Amino acid sequence: MDLKDQRGVETDVYQPAEDSELLAESACDHLGKRTRDRPDTTVLEVGTGSGYVASRVADETNARVIASDLNPHAVGQARREGVEAVRADLISPFADDAFDAVLFNPPYLPTDPDNEWDDWMEHALSGGEDGRAVIDPFLASVGRVLDPDGVVYLLVSSLTGVDEVVERAGVEGFSAVAIADESFPFETLTVLTLLQ
């Protein structure tokens, strides 16, 4: 699928789509069970875009949710939606062992470098040539901010290679389990839980 076809409306902020819904639903189902016994649960959503996933998780669980995005327009929109949001590149500004859960719907569309646009939507959609240009650095660093008993909820597309992401997660010290998937004509979306 061509990246231009994914752009839809002209905006500087990624708006909720099927991938957002699947991640939000999966995270709410699992975190809701976890947070009943732990009302002090703290969650980070990386790459929040509009703030939809963070807002759903905050509304449907007892967790405190902090959202981050590299895009200043996304941070602004998420804040207007009532989300506690900060501008950040992945997990860089956050303290060690700070979060019980980390959620991420990364840019995952494989993109030919010759067809990339230099704008905020490109950053929200393009995963580089193999679709994993943002996923790999995330997997290499997320363990630092995750509580030892914490969990990562990572949305992955079949376009990116779910097996390759699971393998990379293993290299970084995580075990991965698929907890949800949804098929579309052009891809299958999968939510993985990653445990250290």
C-alpha cells in the first residue's frame, strides 16, 4: 500500500484509525484487570498522536497515563483532549523503572526512501524501508523505563513482519505473546505483550 493512500485527511497529527482502536481495546482489557489490584499503576503511551489511546486507557482503567510524542502538534492536540502529554523522542526523558506499562503504535509502514515526504505525518506513518526503523530503537530502549514486573503493549503490522519484531524483542530480553489481531485486505494488525 502506498504511503500517500494512508495519509487521508491533511493534518499534522495522526488521527485514530483501526490500529489505534485495536491497541486501545487490548490495553484497556488487560490493564483493567491489572489495575483493579494496583490503583497506583502508571502507564506511558509513546507516539500518542491525537491522544486517543491514552485517553481511552485513562478513562477505562485506574491507571495514571502519561503520553509522549515527538510531534509538537500531536502533544498540543492530546493536551486539548485532557491527556497529560509531553514532547519526547521515544522514552528518552523518562526515569528508569517509572512505568508499569508502555503502549506504542509505532510508525510501521515500509516506505521507499525516494517516496518519503518531510512532514509530521511522514514521521507518524513511515517505518523506513523494512517498517522497523522506529520499532527497533524502541525495543532497544524501552526496558530502561519499564518496571521489572511491567508490560509493553506493541502494535505490529504484517507489513512490518511480526516474526521479525518478536525475534528482535527476544534479542532485547523480552518474551512476546500476541494477545489480539485483526485482518484487513492489505494487512493484519497484531498487539504483542512484551515481558522482561
